[in-house]
Amino acid sequence: MSFRRPCVLSLSGHDPLGGAGVHADIEAISSQGLHPLTVITALTVQDSRNVSRVEAVDPGLMSEQLQRLEADCDIRAIKIGLLGNPAQVALAVDLIARLRVPAVLDPVLRAGGGRELAGTSLETAIREQLVPNVRLVTPNAAEARRLVGQAPDADLDACAQALLAAGCANVLITGGDEPGAQVLNTWYRAGAAPCRYVWPRLPETFHGAGCTLASAIAARLAAGDDMAAAIQTGQSWTQSALERAIAVGRGRRIPGRH
């Protein structure tokens, strides 16, 4: 009797260091008992400190890969990370419409080291085309403000409401990049009060934390959890991975996902 393992499809960039992108997605998805499928959106030159170059993968090649995977595998959720250009955004929107499974967007707009990863046209495409079609978007504070065109110190509750008004069903803004002795993450959804989660701030800085969290949540949704349970479990598991973080290079640590 044949058995097909449920899968989560990751559209993310390749990080040669193994801290973020598809490496993070593979490890986080596997940790939740799902099988990761990966379509690489961009090749990068980076280390544990910053990104120096990004080369987008041809959308035509990505489309061929997606067609094969869709026909062959039991895809239960989609995780979207770094995208290379607006044509890839259109590809992702079409994919979500075809598969009709939960999609989690981690909007990678800038590297942790400060390198800009998305120009104006790509940001606009993500905000106007992709955000309204995903089940959950998981920006950090800076990305949330940037997605809605607000100042670096803009109120995060207002930014979340703008993302909900743009059509996204759920928004989880993470606060690891905000100051404070604790990390505050907040889940927003239409018609409900914000749900706030407080986590102890760890002394290190991390490379790949956002990818890890988004992938873990996508995997929990694929496993059948409702949104509340997926967000809670994804955060708890990610916090544990950050507590086990390892030093691979001379810069930021990468989550201990094993």
C-alpha cells in the first residue's frame, strides 16, 4: 500500500552559510514531521554578518519545477521567503490560487546585516499582490513598517491594521528587532483583539530566526493545526531553537534546529 508524506513547499533563497533561506526551511519543516519541498528563488553571496549579492532565479525555471512538484506531491502548505523580482511574486500568487492551501509569507526585505534585498517595485508587488493572498504574514517590526510605507518609529498596531486592510487574514509582527528586555510578538486578525506573546530576550543576535519561525508555523498548519495553535507551537519551537543557537561564522548565530 503506497503512502505519501504530506509536504510543505518552500519558495526561498539559498544561503550558503546554512542559517537562513531554504536551509532553515528544510530543517524547521522536517522538525515538525512534514516533508520539505524547495524551489529556490535566488542565489546569494553572504556570510554570518551580511549579504553582498543576490541573483534571482529565472521564473520560467521555477515554474517548471512547481509544475512537477504540484503533479507529484501532496502539498499541504506553502512558505514564501526571499523573492527576487516582481515576476516571482506573480508566480507565487498563481501558485496559491491553484493549490488553495495555507500560505505563510516571511517578507524578506533587508538582510540582518543591513543589506537591502528588495527594491521599490518588488516591495510594491509583495504588498499589493501577495499580501492579500496569503493566510499569514510574519514581518519583524521594521518590515511591517516598511510594507505599509510608515516611518521607522511608526505604531505597530496601526501597521498591522493596514496590512489587514490590504487583505491579509492574519499578521504576526515579531519584535526581536525592537529594543527592550523582552521580545514582544503580536498576532492580529480582523474582528479580534491583538494577541500578544512575550519571550525572554536572548543575549545573542541571530541569522535565520524569521525563516525558522515562518516555516515552523507553515508546517503546523500543514499538519492540521488551527492558526492559534500553529502560531503558539511555531513560536515555542523557534524560541527553543534560538536557545540552542550555534556559531558557524564570526557574526550572528544560527538557530539550533536539530
